[in-house]
Amino acid sequence: MTRALDALKLGVLVLAAAVLQASIVGAFDIGGGRPDLLLVTVVAVALLRGTTTGAVTGFAAGLVFDLATFETLGVTSLLLTLVGYWVGRYGETTGRGRPHAPLLSVLVITVAYGVAGYVLHTILGDAVSARVALGTALLPALVGNLLLTFPVFGLVRRLLADRERTEGLREVRLLG
């Protein structure tokens, strides 16, 4: 498979996830929180492809989402770029091939994404309630994201199946 076709697949995946998040998935209110299909998609891509692809995918996904929803341009891009990089780093060093890696990544990243989003919006001067953002909305969003994890990860793995490598890096093993 060529890099161009691979990039096209990732572009279609990002566009579809952003449109679904902005139109359908973002409308589901589960106990005050909303699942984040775009976040789970970036986590899946980063786990399978590594830091560079994860960060670029996160940036593109955030930019498309910000443009589609008329949110503050760059906030989602910054957050998802960091998500793609750090989850890709986890996948490259310790998470590759472990069955719990997608769930653990989504669990940790959903909490970190919520906290970082709250801090970033506060710094920008947006009116954000800490009680809502970190209290009532975080747990339902976490549950929704965990429910999306395996279907999204399976779809992304199937879509990107022909190149299960990450920029030539191997798993790190500690010598003891």
C-alpha cells in the first residue's frame, strides 16, 4: 500500500469522525457528559501508528472539528495533537500488542483531555464551570468513551491493517 493511499484513508477517517462527532455523537447526552468519538479515533490511530502519525492525525482532526463547530480555532487541535503524540509514545514504548492498551489509553486520556481542556479554556478567558467540566460531565464522558473504544479501535485496525508498524521503533524491554 502506498503512502498516498494510506494518507487518504486517514483523511477520510478523520473527516468522518469529525463530522459524526459534530453532528450526531456530540448530541448524545449521557448523564451530563458526551462521548468523544474524535478523541477515541485519535487514540486508536496513535496506538497503531505511533507518535508522528498520531500527532498529525490529532492536529487535522482538531482543526476539522474546530472549523465544523465554530469553536475557538486551535484549542481542539492543540489538545488532540498532544493526545496523538503521547498515546503514540505509549504505544511505541510499552503498549503495543497488549489487549488492555486501548482501554487504558482512553481512560487516562479522557481524564487528561478533560482537565487540559478546562485549564486551556480558563486561560483563554472562556466561561467554564469547574464543577461541570471536571465533576458532572467527566464521568459520563469517560463511560461513553470506554463504550466506544473497542468498536472504534477494531474499525481503525481493520482500516489500517496492512501496515501495523510505527515508524520503525520497537517495544522497549528493561534488562534486569
